[in-house]
Amino acid sequence: MNRNEIELSNPDLGALREVPFMGVIYVVAEASKLGFTNGHPDWCNLGQGQPEVGEMAGAPPRIHSVEIAPEDHAYGPLGGTNEMREAVANHYNRLFRNRKLKYTSANVCVAQGGRLALTRVMAALGSVNVGYQLPDYTAYEDMFNLHMTRLNPIPVRTREQDGFSLTPERFESEVVEKGLSAFVISNPCNPTGNVIAGGALRQMIEIARRRAVTLVLDEFYSHFIYTKDGKAGDGPVSGAPFVENPERDPILLIDGLTKSFRYPGWRIGWVMGPSAMMESLSRTASSIDGGPSRIAQRAALEALQPARADQETTALREVFVKKRNLLVERLTKMGVAFAAEPTGTFYGWACLKNLHEPFDDAMTFFRRALDHKVMTVPGEFFDVNPGKRRRGESPYKQWMRFSFGPPMDNLKMGLDRLEKMLK
């Protein structure tokens, strides 16, 4: 069964539309039928989209409590509390803005998680052509679907010979030839693990500025950075250093505490950009969500304290690069091929074409791995296709996303089981 054939179990929806499972959610639903539950010691979730959330070597102790102020019992501002927005602005200025022009609290809009931040952005875009790369984050598809009467999503399929990375030259040519007014892209990229950084990222932002393209950079994996030779990166990657004027450049940066700070359950995300755009995003919240939790924001203030934040994210790279190297080494020995080894995120995007039948097909590999209590995500889930306008088979039927988000011992157990399965 391929993705287009997946149906909801309850056909009697009345006036409700069929809402497809996102890739990871579908994987979890199928695994649950076989006994999977979160935290089950005998399951290996190499498909998971969250990092390990427990105590970690070199990281500060986990935050387990927050003192609630009296005002936290009331509704908060749609775009976040002044304290929280100022903390985020200071966080970016400290890490990225070695420039005269700094971000201020007016350049920040806080949302209850990254998906909600993206949802607000999609709701605020006008009637324009919006570009997006392939493959990319599965949730973009249904976000686009909700606004198809207004938005015209146009895919840009990245090439295997480029390691599935979008080049600045390709970005500009697509903007010009297809009349794009906006472009949405995850960087670092989920699922490929690619990172557009340095001069290439600077070029893309310069192109967006010159062409007046609203560039939406989904930077939720900003601190998961590694070198090509398998060492921890020096620091995070963001478009923020290359923004000349935070009030004028049409660049939206989206991040939060979910991935890089390992607090996915807090549901804290934010968008950075010109204050007029932040005001527009806040207004969309009045009908979509009503604004973020004051309590979660108060807890986030502690997580963003400079010394704690730096200790957490530095430890993150040191721990995760070891898991990255293990995943690449073990899968390569099994015959799984990488177009490019990951330099970001906690995912490996790899091809099964060299494996013997039936394991050279991603959906079959996924099903057989579930029998061994290992979860993976077939590549075709990342073939974002709003409205199902593109027909035919996905070119990613032999590609798979493998996560090294779980703790090391669980990752090793999962790789051992995959090796046994293939033998």
C-alpha cells in the first residue's frame, strides 16, 4: 500500500473531510496496532521526530518545575508575553547579530509550538505563488491544503546529485521563472539532514531581499550541526546573521524549544521577522489559537538563560554527533546508501536500492521492520503534494528516513534488529 492508498479507518465522517496522517503519525498508528506505546522498552523508534528528552551528558539538569505568577492564570498576548519576546530577541542578538541593527521584542511572535507558528504563517500569506523544496517536512502538505483557494504551492524538486540540497542558483531561477512571492524551506532539512549555511545561505537571503521574496526559514533543528567528517559543529546555523535590517528584510525565521532544547512537550515556538509581519501573524492567532500559554512561556525564560542555553546546545551536538556517526556507519555496512551524510538534524536520508528484494522497497522495509519492533519512515511521506495534483509514483519509494533521536542504547538495539532482519 502506498501513501495515496492510505485511508482513515472510519469512513463515516459526515461533514468532516478526510484528514491524512502525517508520515510519523501514520508510523506510530501502525506500530500501536502491534503493541507500541511511548517509552516501551522493547520498541526502537528510529522514526521519531523528537530528540531524547531525559538527562544528557554535559547538559544542565532538566527543568522540572515552574512557579506560576498570578497573571499566568489569565489569557496572554496573542504574540507572546513581553518578557518572552524580549528573551528570544536577546537570544538571537547574542548568538547571531554582530551588527548595529538588532532584533527587538517587536520582531518576535511566540506560538504554542512550531507547527502552530507555521500555521499562522500560512494563514497570513496573501494570494501568491509559494515555492517549497522536495523532499521536505510532511506537515507542510496539509498546511498548504487548508489554503489552496488562496495559495498556489509550487514544488522545487532537489536533485540527488546535489545531495538533495537546494542551491542558491536553483532557488533564484525558480523564483524568477515561476513568479514566486514566497518560499518555505526547512533548514536544517527534515528529512535529508542537509544544511544550507555560510555563503550559500547568505546568497539565498540576498536573493530574497533583491527579489522581494518572503523567505520562510523553518530552523527548528538549528543547533543540530555536524561537520562532514563527523565532528560536532562549532555552533548553530540560522539566517539571522545575514539579515541586514530586521525591520525591512522579508525573512521569517521559525524556531523554538522543541528540538534544540529538547522540550517538545512544552509546545513553545516563535517566528522572527519585521514587526509589521509579526503583527499580522499575531492577528491570525485571534481566530486560530488564541495565543500561547503564559505558563509554558514562563518556564521557557529559564531555558533561554545564556549560560544554560549554551551548555544545553553544546552538549546536544557532542552527544548527537556520536549517534549520527553510528547510524551512518551501521546502515552503510548494511548496504543502505546516503546521497549525502547528514550535517544537521537527527535524521539520515538513505536509499534502499542496493538491498535485496523485498527490502529495496521502502513501504515493505517499513512493514517488515515493524515485525522486529523497529519504526522507520518511508521516503514518500516527504513527497509533499498539496491537493494530490501530481500523479504517478513518488520518486522516493526506495528512500527512507532513519532517526537517531532516541538514546544511544535504544538506537543500537534498533540497528542490531535491522541488521538481523536483512540477514
